[in-house]
Amino acid sequence: MTEELVCPICREQGDILIDIGCPAKHSFHSACIAAWLTIKFSCPMCRQNLSIKIETSNVFMAYLEVKYAGFTGSTYYEETKQIFNNLTQKAQAECIIKDYRLFTLLQENQKTLDLCILVVKGRGQMLKYVPEELKSEELCRLALDQTQYAFEFIPDQLKTPMMCFKAVSKVPSFLRFCVPKKIITSEFLISLLCNDVDFLDFLPEELKTLKVYQLLASKNMTIFYRLPQNVRNELVRI
Ligand SMILES: [Zn+2]
Ligand SMILES: [Zn+2]
């Protein structure tokens, strides 16, 4: 990068020229080269195919900027995926730090543990795109520290009662869909109750029994008044 060079595309000096990584080190304005790269992903001077050469994220990010200007969706075209998959690991990581969505463009076998850690640390929901075999308890915790919405992407066998408790405390609807059944014990429900978590509407179907209702109502009378009339009648009779 030097300001004395002339950009071969617009023939002008000034601004910073980016080295696109071809062996001859041809450099361009990012806006100038980006437009070209959306047509052909090679150096316009020496025609070097850039797919497997690129070491820096600048070129790819410039390409994305032009190609998807104003595009806010989360799916990219096949061609973009291919180009991204051919970047060096270092360049991919740089790109992903700039835009976490790019992690979804990687093939499963390209998702290294280091990269997964980096991504979930930055954006917990990205746990969704981490390959199952790389989801460790530690990684899941990292994601959960970021946001409770990572909870639904944690494999059941890694969910601890404490994790579940924290998640349901913040999002009670998790109780119905995301907490492993074996974790929902009487003690678990009572501890939620004692912490004023309003989970009654999200009790899993199989737990809507008189026995459970009786237990809950015995700990907290206001629950009793929220039960259906027929359940209340039953409980009174017991
Ligand atoms: Zn230029
Ligand atoms: Zn070149």
C-alpha cells in the first residue's frame, strides 16, 4: 500500500490502494477493484485467479460490498460461497470478524474450533451454525454468556440444570421446547417458582397433571387461581 502508485483501473493517484494478493502485487482502489471482481474474480492486470491466493480480507469485503450493496438477507449466491471457500483460512477469519454472517458460508469441515470460539464469542446465536461435534460444554457456555437465545442450539446432553434454570428464568417459553425432560424435576419447578419465574403457560403437556398442579399451588397460592376451574375443583376435593 502506497499513495504514490496509480490505480490501473481509474488511472488516478490518491487514497489508499489495496494489494489484492496477486504475485505481481497489483494494487487498486477498493471501489475500483470491487466492481471488477463481481464480474471476474481475478486480477485485471495479470489475470491471476485470486481464489486460492488471497491472504487478506480487504478484497473479499470490497467484493461483497459491491455485489450485495443494499442486500440485507442472509443467503449468498453459490458463486460467492465458492470464492469464500477458496480464501485462505487467515483471510476467512478476518472476513468473519468483520461480518459474522459469513461464517454460514463455510463448509462444515472448514469450521475449526478456533473459528467457532471466535464467532460465538462475538455473537452467541451463531452457535446454531457450529457443527455438532464441535459443540463442547465450554463453547456452549461462551455462547450462552453472550445471549440466552443460544440456549436452543445447545445439544440436550450438554444442558445442565443450572444452564436450563438461567435460560428459563430469562425466557420462560424455553421450558416447553428446549429443556430436556429429565431436568424438569419437582425441585427444578419449585426453584423457578421461588424465583418468580412465570412458567405456568409453558408447562410441557405431560406435566399438566393434578399432582404437579397440587405441588405448585401448595408453594404459591396465586398459581391456584390461575388454574382452570375443573382443576381447581379437583384440587379442592383432594
Ligand atoms: Zn481506482
Ligand atoms: Zn495482478
